[in-house]
Amino acid sequence: MTAHQHGPLPTHQHAPLPARLRPAEPGDHAAIVAAVRTWWTDRSPAEMRELSLLLPKLFLQFFARTSLVREDADGVRAFLVGFHPADHPDEAYIHFVGVDPALRGQGAGRELYEAFFREAAAAGRTRVRSVTSPTNTRSIAFHRALGFRLQDGDGVGPDGVPVHKDYDGPGLDRVCFLRTLTVTDD
């Protein structure tokens, strides 16, 4: 008598790996750049390439400890590239954040920001800064919902949002954000 005569052989199905939030590593660079080039589907290929150029490998070589990756069985699903500037010892800066479109609206971005806030506060940082494009209304709304204040600028963008003209070069206006952190003594 063979095993098949008693019914099918047991299958060992494994539950999908749970999502895990961890510090970034230099080896994550290729996956993050690939994500940028595929997750921003509302942009042209040239614009997506331009976006990916905002993330040279040096960010993960020198700021991996302060950057975060959310991954699961499918790989990198969200990331935050941020750092603690040496020239501003009371501040932290969030440079670039990406969330897989399939996870947007489910708290993945908030999870990244809150983890970054906790780590920055634990390191004695009392403020977090970030910037975005004046046309990125989703990013502006998201930052405001997380308690960031819009910084006064020298111009006004869509919806009356203050902008900093030529912030990143001629014609590259930006909206600047600041959030105060509460440093706790545990």
C-alpha cells in the first residue's frame, strides 16, 4: 500500500512572513531604486529615473542606521531614508519615503515616520525637517496629518501653500516642514 491510497500527501504550507521594520542596509539600495522606478506610476519613465537619482547609494552607506525598510515575503514594501545632520545636532531630516501602492492608506508610511521620530528623540533630536514639491498634495496632507508645520516661504504655491522659491535650484520650489519632537527620559 502506498501513501497515495490513504489520501493526499500532507503539504506544509507556511504562513506568509509578517512585515518587519528594520534599519536599512547598503545592500537595500538596488531594491529601493527599483521600487522608486515602479511605485511612482503617475510619472513618466524619465521622471521616475530622475526621482531615483535623489537616492544615491551614499545615503545607505552613511545613513543606513537612521533609515528604515519595511519588508515582507515579497521584499521591500516601504522605506524611509533619513539622517541626523552633524551640523544641526538637535534636528533629524527625512529625505525620501516610499510606500508600495498596494500598502498605501494602511499605515505603512505612518509606521515608518513614527519609528523614525522615536529613534530621533532617543538620540536627543528635538525637531524633524522634511521637504516636498508644492504639487505633491498627498505628501503635504500626509505631513500635516503627522503634525508637521508648514514653514513660511518666499512664495505661494497651489492651495495657498507657502513655498521656498528655487529651493533646490532654478524652478525647483519646495514646501518645507518642521515637526517638534517630545524627548522622553525613560
